[in-house]
Amino acid sequence: MSNDWTSIILNVCIEFDIPISHLHEIISDPKVMPMIRGYAFEYTAIDRLRNILPAPDWQIEKPRMNAQNGTNDVDIVVRHQSVQKSIRIECKLAKKGSFSLESRRFSFPSAQVKCMRSRTLGEGIIPSRAKDLGVAEEYLKGHADNYMCHEFDFVLSSLSNAFFETDETTLNYYWDASPAEQEFLKLCGLSDEATPKQISDDYFLMAPATELSSKSLGLKCPRKKCTKPNDCIFIPNYPIVNFSATSGNPLSPWFRLETVEKAFSKFLDSD
């Protein structure tokens, strides 16, 4: 097979009986595009991490796993060669259309990250998963689509998706950053007319997973079936990212990806 990407795509379509003449409609369908964008983001994240973390000190891998069997699907594994310790990263896009310059809850810019399981845990898998996670089955049942904060080490996101909306007629995604939001993006070091591609390349966010649980955030768990609402170590479905209105930088526990080596080194030292 040729290394040319068009030939590779053509061969994949032939092998899996995908009509190449309808490929654009297939991948842009509202049912398909979110899944493709979410998975593609993992590879974009790998490229960015490899550009930031110096080789050969850091090794970055994308494990191939079968999430159908209920095991935790790790998106990216980063390993420091000298200490031989690994860091597990979960990649999650920002919630579509969630950016707000000022909301009723916050007087500063904010967005949400869609941080939930892609597959809700079924009744049959909960007993074994509860045992693996070291929690009671009833506690896990109340959080079947939530992640526990110890299932991975960091959450990695991008601000880009927070500026997309859905056209109610065509159901297609479209970029919808207002002039005021573009001014905010300029604070973030982006161009005067920031594009989705530029944000996807230049504005990545990370946070330690343990600092995103309801307990760490000082929040009461909103789940009615949660058996530990005031001491819950599950991550809410949509953890919030707050930003400085003067610098555009995310506020703790979130940070820009550019400082990731320092954060990873601190994490490995404390492990």
C-alpha cells in the first residue's frame, strides 16, 4: 500500500465496504462527528505532548485496548525513562458551546469539560468494577457514567469545542465565537481572528484528576443515588474550567499544557 494518505483512506474504504463517494456525508453526520472528533483529539494531544516533552526522557504511547469488556480505557500513557513510572491521561473535549464570558454562577470566563464515560457501566459489570476500584457496589451504581478520580492521573482538554454550536436546521457543527469572545482569545495569546484549528493547536488544558472530584472541589455530589454526597470522589460529568479575565489563563486546578513537564515531574516525585 502506498504511504500517500489518500491511497490509505481509499484502501480502508474498500476493505470495510465504505462508499468513498459518500465518505464526507458519513463522517460529518451529527451521530458520527462527535465520536470522530473525540478520538482524533487523542492523537492531536499525543503530537502536542511529543513537541513539548523532550525525548528520550519522556516516552508517549497510545495503548490499544478493548473497552467493551469493562476495563478502563487509558487514552495516553506517558512514561519517564529514568524513573520508569507511568502517567495515565484521559482526553476529553470541552463541552460544545459551553464557553461563557460571565454567567450567573461565575463573574469570570468559564467553560465545561465533558468528562463522563462513553459507555455507562451495566448492571453485569458493576460488581467486578466495584471490586477493582475498591468501592461498594451501591456507590458505583449511583455513578455508572462517572469516572472515579483515581482511574487516571490527568485530564487533558482543548478549549476549541467550547466555541462550537449546532445548526438546528442541518444539525451540523459551526464555529460561533462572538467578537467579545474573540477578544478573550486574544488575551490567551491567539491571533486577532482565532480559528478552531489554531485553538486546537495552541490552547490545551490539563488538571490532576484527583483535584476534579466533587470532594476536592468542595461540592456536594449532585447525584440523587450517591451514597456519599458530601465526600464523593467521583468526577462530575462536566467539571468547570475558570479563566483569568486579564490573562486568559486557566485557574487552578487547571493549567496550560506548556507547563506540563513541571507538573508531571512534581507528580512523579510525589508518587
